Amino acid sequence: MKSDEITRIKLGSGRSDKTKLFLSDLEKITSEHPFDNRSRILKNASIEVSAYDKDIHISDIRSLLPRTGAGTEAMKILTNLADKHHVRLHLIAKAYSKDQKYVTDTVKLIKWYISLGFVVDDDFLDDDDYEGYDEVEMVYYPR
């Protein structure tokens, strides 16, 4: 290849049949986000997910009705789909909002994800001590 040639990656390449089926099912039960073409609306939550190798990466989830359980309900649907299609879910737990109606503490966010079946994907972290970490990689393994 010449040095001035640009290598292009075909979007969607690397998707397995399982991730394609997951995303297809997810599209059927969600609607388009009116202001963000990367996100979908699922049970009063805005979610952003994509194929990540043979897994699914959750880039963002935000309740449209904070403190009502909408985020938890959406996450349970995602984990149920992961179980159905036998795909892992990956995410980076990081509280980025300063708005008190959302979770503003990364440790609380990590514990919320743990309550939904996610595990910390880092051999260097103790299972109960996440203080001082700005973000933590987490994985949901299908059941």
C-alpha cells in the first residue's frame, strides 16, 4: 500500500451473527432519538450501543425521567437481550453529569451496574474499593 493511501474500515465489519441479531431485536423495540442520531429511545431512557468486535458496547445510557427506574428498566432489557443472543455487554462506568437528578458519583454508578449483573473488568481493582477511580471498565456476561 502506498503511504498516501487511506485505509478505510467498513462500518459494521466485525459484527458476529449474534451481535447482528441483538442489534436487530433492539431496533425493533426502540425508537429513534429525536435529537441524536447515534442514540435510541428505550423505555424512557436514551441509549447508545454498537457492535464491538463480537460483543456489544454501551456508550451511554441516560434516563429521560431521572429517579423513576427508567434507566434500570432499560438496562434490564439490554441484559435480557444479551442473555437471549449470548453476547457480552461492555461499558465504561463514569459519572459525567453534574446535574443532581442523575448519578454524579462514579462509585455509585459502578455499584448500580454491579446490581444489574455487571462485573469490573480490571484485575487490579478490589471488588469493593473503587474510590479514586474516574472510570472503570465493566462487562456483563450472558447467562
